[in-house]
Amino acid sequence: MRDLTRYVQARIPDEVAAKWGAYTVGDLAGNGAFLVKSPTDGKPLLVIASNGHGWDHISVSSKKRIPNWTEMEYVKRGFFEDDEVVMQLHVPIRDHINFHPHVLHLWRPHSALIPLPPKELV
């Protein structure tokens, strides 16, 4: 994940993030809450970044709808390095926990490379 101190203007205090139903814990370089303008409609997206438990994790949410592909790609390009592979996960239903109806997540493990299919299939 990129050093998040570069997003000082988009960073919001934890107490403001809590009003969106979010919380953050950790250092400023790898954790925080940010309001980012959607590249599709200019409305705010709440981005929560964390880097604990061996994972980089970004959640992206809006108040009234699930983020679209363009928004997720925009956040990925902004918060991760260009050469980093990240993923969205679809876990078994028994492991699914949904705290917010309009959120999607990006994940990157610290200690493993995410396997990729052959380039011609992507």
C-alpha cells in the first residue's frame, strides 16, 4: 500500500469516520479514514485503510449505493502502488459479515503473492 500520509487533505478524523459507522486504529502511514470524490459522480466515497494482521485492507463505501468498478479501480490506483496486485474476495456465506450495505473491500497479503492467471486470460 502507498504511504497514506500523502492524503492529508482527504483524511478525516476518527470521530467523523465514526458517524459513517467506521473506525480506524494505527499509524498515519498505513491506516486512516478518507473522503474521496467519486470519479463518476463527484459524490463522497468513504475509504477506510488498514494494514494489520498481515494484510493491507481498504474498504470503500457510499451512503446510498455500492461503489462501482470505476470507483474501485480509482481507489486501487490511488491507495496501492502500481505494481501491487490486490483482490476482492467472495468468501463462503458462513464467513460473510456485513456491517454496511454499501461497501466493497480490497485486500493484499503482506507475506504472499496473489496468484494470477495467464495474461491472455485477464
